Amino acid sequence: MRNLLAALLLLGFGLCLSFLDFEPAEVESAAPADTARIEVLRIFGNAGPAAARLALPRAAVFEPLQQRLYVVDKSSRIVWFSPQGQLLGKIQLERTDRGFPVALDVDEQGNLWVADTHNFRVLKYSPDGLLLQSFGSEGDAPGQFGFVSGIAVGADFLVVCDYRTNELCRVQVLSRTGECRTEFGTYGRGPGQFRRPVGVALTPENDILIASGLTHRVQKFSLGGDYLGEIGEAGKGPGQMMYPQDVECLPDGRFLVTEYGNNRVQLFDADGRFLRRFGYPGSEAAGALLSPWGTAVDSEGHAYVVDYRNQRIQVVAGLLASAIAAGPGWQRREGDGVSDHVR
């Protein structure tokens, strides 16, 4: 009897730690052929102690100074994990009645910047979770916000995108205290126009990449708001997109696009040409994604995919490996250019 109890205790302990001891799995069977040799190293957020379980995670960012992965979920809670998936800390936002944040970024000092979407504001936290700054109010004027749907931190500035149904779809370049330097974009499908801009990233040259979810594309702009080109069209093939939600730019100019509709992440080179992809629709197997919302990358080149409806984070190796580029890359469309809408 004593031996049986010991065995049961060991089994229970093993189950509690299973989210840390995930066996790496190569992504093959139901996945597209070009995802071969991409490995899922571990999965966390969907098991273990209650405090470490995620409730529909919406965004993530990796902070390299302290080696932390920050994740925000639908409970308006920001949690941070070690690269191995151990829970290190959390913040519960004080205003949760309207909604929840959907975008995060970090600065050079390790501070966390939060797009507090439904409260029409931007928040700044110290690495220890102390609120340092809050600015923004609801409105259309420069420095005010609709739903704040994306944020990227530059050297001495912020890039924020916001929208409100069909009335407001724009990008603002702000000082770090919230003063608007430039704003551009209007509602629509043309060059420099958006239908729900939802993800923003900065290239090494400080160009701006914007994922326009409802037009299934990523557009590229100068920091002053000049339209430089775009990639993507509705579809499931390489380089095509369905409801892109996030853009993550790498130090070498390559970038990742996370697609809510296609249940995958695509890697592009700096010229906008397709390189490789990860993910396929599913809810249990490693590599299966269900409405992913974003991707973060650590200093080792591992990708942390926010697997939204599966309520977990998948840590992926091999996605950033070298690959042969395909496709035309950035293309300039004719039409109503963004320069007409820069202020």
C-alpha cells in the first residue's frame, strides 16, 4: 500500500511539472511540407499551477535584459515567464470593465509598454511591475486614441496604431510622453489606408510595418508616414494572408507575420519575400494552432507563438533558419497614397 501511494504521488508531481518537461516534437504529419525540421521545444500556459495558466492570451514580447517573456491575456492580466515556462510574476490591471490590452513592447531599459486597448491609453511599467506612466484619452485628435491596437518602441519615440470601426484607422508617431509628432492613414483598402490596423513593428532602418487585419496584408511606411509598399492578399498560399494580427521584426530585417485566420506564422526576408511558415489548424498536437494572435522572439532565435484559443504558448526552434526566398516582395500599389493623409 505504501508503495502504491508513493507511485501515485510521483505521478501527480510529474503531471504538475509536465508543462516544463515537454518533449521536443518535430512538426510534420498534418503540417505543410516546408515546416519540416521546425521543432516545438516546449508548451506552457495551459497546465500547471492556476496562476501560470493563461486565459486566452493576446500578445507577448520577450525582454532580453532579464530574459523574460511577458504575456497579456483576456483577463487583463500581464504575466511573465522564464524561457523555460516558469512563472516569475504578474500584474493585474486595475481597469478591466471595458476590455483588455492586445499589444506589448519593451524598451532598452527593460520597461514594459502596454497598449491598453479599450481604455484608450498607453501604460508604462517598470521591470518589477510598477506603473511609471499613463497617457491617452478617447478621441480623434492627435495624441488621443480609439482602440489602441498596436505599439512599437523606438529610440526616443513610440509608434501606436488605433481604430474605431469605419471612422478612425490610423498610425501615430508619438514622443515617449505622448505628444504626437506625425499621424497618417485613413479607413479603406488603398495604399496607406487600413481596415483595422492591429500589429506594428519597426525595421532596423526605422521603417514601420503595419498588419491590416481586414485587408489581409502588411504595409510598409517611412517614419514620416510615406507609403513604401505592401505584401499579402487574401489566401492560404505562401505569402498570402488571412487576418494577420501581428508583425515581429528581427534585428537583420526579416519579420514574422502571425495569421489569426490561417492558423500559422510566416517568415519573410527584409525585401518582403516569403521564406518559411509554421503551424496548421488544430487544438492538441505540438505545432497545431487555433487563432494565434502574436509571436515573440528571444535572443537564441526561438519563437514564442501566442496560441490564443488553445490558451498556451508554443516555443519553436528552427523557424528562423535560413531558407530560399520566394515571391515578388514589397510591391507599390497605385491609388490614394498615404502621403495625402499625413499630418
